[in-house]
Amino acid sequence: MTNHFVAFWNLENLFAPEDYPDREPWIAQAMASDLKGWTLSLFSSKIAQLTSIICQMNDGRGPDILGVCEVENAYVLQQLANRLNELVPNRHYDIAHADSTRDQRGIDTALVFDFNQYTVDPDTIFSHFVMRRTGTRDITQVTLTTRAGNDIIVMCNHWPSRSGGTYESRGYRMTAGETLAYWHQRIWQERGSLIPIIAMGDFNDDPFDESLLLHARATRERGDVERTRTAVRFYNLAWRYLEQQAKDHNGDPKELCGTLYYDGNGNVFDQLLVSKGLLMPGSPIRVLEETAKIEAFPEMVDHRVAYGPIRFGLPEGDPDKNVNINGFSDHFPVSVVLQED
């Protein structure tokens, strides 16, 4: 048996330093005020903070597959992978990335994976457009082939935000959900219903919202997914960690109500969705659903504000005020283990 540790993390505005020479002009203009004071030193500190958490995952072995969002470009991803390769023994992390020019801030979804464990055919890396009147993030699809010769299809998501109001913006996330379900159906048509697929991401909605339940067809009922024959469904593992506990700085257990917190209220926006091909007994790769969890390491947990994650932030011209060099991201990572025969 081989285990595959899979994680996802919204890295919260991982931009290259403000004077990065290869930045696209439109991104430089759009992000000028936010990145003012975003020095190489601060960027390096952010990379160090993020990798200090990532390398603790999987009992200190680091993840085999890590989906990420809110990354500017391949440069920042490569810096992250390079640092991980220095920290985690016997790892050779590589990146799979399709640059998107559609988001208003130029942020992308991508994959970091252990090149020792998987191969990736560049022709299997796709960036699926989520059509919207204003710019939004795309869905990145990557096919990883294990050393045993089995394929895992990973789809990294970062759905439109709730900016402008939860109700007013919900249609954008419904569109993203339909896009995910459409490509899920297309994958079935090309590869069959038992191909292992994991869709991960920051969905900017909770597991019970319409965009997940009705449009992406992601349910909490495992049996519904196992029995489906023609209409695609995902099994949403986020329901497994809705009542998870974390530990604060004193090591005391505290209820963990979300993967991020806004005004002290928890939301479970960061989710892991698995296809029928990861559930059936005869599948070569199966999900161990009981392992699904929020990766809330004690140093990440802000015990002052509802036990949410400690942010790193962006300088916005005043690093002393707006950056916490002891922070990480405004989201917790999430993870699960897949098992291969």
C-alpha cells in the first residue's frame, strides 16, 4: 500500500516583491498601493512562514501533493518549492501552473508536487475559464501519474469572492460550480466514471451553499456518489471536519468552527471534494475519508479572535501596521490521505 498525502492552502496574497522586474504592467498598476513596501525581505519572511507549516504536514514529511491559490506567478511558486526542498528530506518538489490573466489581481491556482512520486504530462495541465462579467480566477486541472502507473486528476479552485455582498455575488460562485461540474462530466466522458478526481480549493461558500450542493453537485452523502451512474457527483469531505478541535498556544483544546474567520465568525470555505473513482472498493486509489482535517498547528491559531488563523498581510505602504511577520495566511490548510494498492 502507498499513501498519498494531499493538502490545499490559500496562501493569502503571495506576490513577488514590489520591484519584481518581470511583473506584468497591468498587475503592477492594479497592485501598486497594496505592494508598496513589499520588500524582498518581507517576501522571504512570508515564504519562511508558509514553508514552516507545510513541512510539518504528514508527520513532518511534507505533503505529496499541495494545491494552492492566491499565488501571483510561477516565480513565487518556484521560490516556495525551492525552500521546501531545502527543508524536507528526500523531497523534490516541482510545480504545475497555468498562468491566468483573468483575475483582477493576477492571482492563480496551482499545484506543488513531489517529482519523485509523480510524473506530469504538460499536455494534461489545463486552465478552465470561469466566465464572468468581471475578471475571476480559473480552475487549474492537472493529471498526476503515480509510480504504480495510476492517474489522479487534481482540480484546484478559487471561486469568486463575496465582495459586494454574499447574496449579490452568489451567482458568480454558482457559475464556478457549474464550470467545475461541466469539466467533471467531460472527464467522465473521456476517462470513465471511475477515474480518481479530487477537486480542492477555496470555494468562498460553505458546504451547504447552493453553489456546492446544487451546481458543483458536491454532497455529504457518500452513498449518493457511489450509486450515481450518469450524472456526476462529488463527495464533500469538509463535513468530516466541521466539528474538529484545535489547540491554542497553551495546548488547550478549542472548538475549530472554520477554515477562515471573518469578524469572529467561522466559515468552511476550504474544501476537498472526491469523485466516485476514489470511493469504490475496487478502485486502485481510494480516499481515507476519516483522515480529512483542517491543518491548524498551534502557532497558527489566534487565540484572541475565535481561534482563527494568524494573517501575514500585505504592507499597503505601512509594513509596521499591516504586516505581522509572525503570521501565515488568513486561511488554514486542509488535508486528506489517499491510499493506493
